[in-house]
Amino acid sequence: MHPEILDQDGYTSAAVTEAPVRELFPGIRFRPLWTGGVAHAGVLEMDAGTSWPRRDVHEPGPEEVFVVAGTFHDGARDYPAGTFLHAPAGSWHVPASATGCTLFLFYPEG
């Protein structure tokens, strides 16, 4: 065991089940997990049959998405669990899920 790992400055952990829940739209929830300067990470949960009501534009920086569970639809195609997506700054999609999904989101530039 290396308990000194936990003593490193900035080394943190977060449990999804303990993260506060913010409902963005009906059936779509965000759970913030970490913030470091402008970068932040969290989990997005979408119930079956939900969709974003408008374009989700990636500003000021890119969005990194990992599909943890279910199937995510970006307005063009489906992505099953285990898929990684990189959406560059200025790009957009219209998130939806027919089956429901859980996504890990990382925003390196806010």
C-alpha cells in the first residue's frame, strides 16, 4: 500500500452517487465531479426518450465524451457504451437517447 498517494497536492476523488444533481432539462441530469481552474468534469444522465431542446455548442473549448452506459445519439448517429467522442471547440450536436445513457464529460477549457 502507498497511503502517501493520497497526500499529494491536488489528488482528489469523487463518487457519482454523492455528487449533487442538477436537472438541465426534463429527464436530463448533470452531476459535477471535479473543477480545476476552467477545466471541469462530470456525469450526464439521460433518461430513455430524452433529447436536448436545442443545439449544444462547444464553447469556449472542446468537449470530451465517454459513453459509460446505454446508447448516446448526437443527432446524426448512435454511440454504444464504450465509445469515446471528441467534439472540438465550435462544433455542435443535439444530444438524445432512445434507450437512456450515462456519459462522462470532460471540458479541458471550460
